[in-house]
Amino acid sequence: MWERTGAGPTWTELGDALGWAPALRERIIRTLAREGVLSYSPEPRSLAVAGGAGGVEG
């Protein structure tokens, strides 16, 4: 996604790519962020692998 858009994926794009049910996407992403795997901020397309730009808010 970064190569194509210059930004991270949306939560929907990530969920679709990984086959996550729509009802579970938010829970999975928030859990991965708490575990230090992903990070995100209120900015659109801020979803990233932890250690990159962004932080967890929400």
C-alpha cells in the first residue's frame, strides 16, 4: 500500500486483504496495536507496522 499510495492502508483495506470479517476488524487492529504490532493515529491512512510513524490513539 505504501508504494502505491504513499500512505498506510485503511482498516477496511487491511481487513479485506487478510480476510477478516468486517465485524472483527476494529477489535483485531486495536489488539495488535496494544500488543505493539501496529500503530495508528486519528489521521487517515495512518495505520503502520509499529516502530514506524504514528502512535496509538483511540
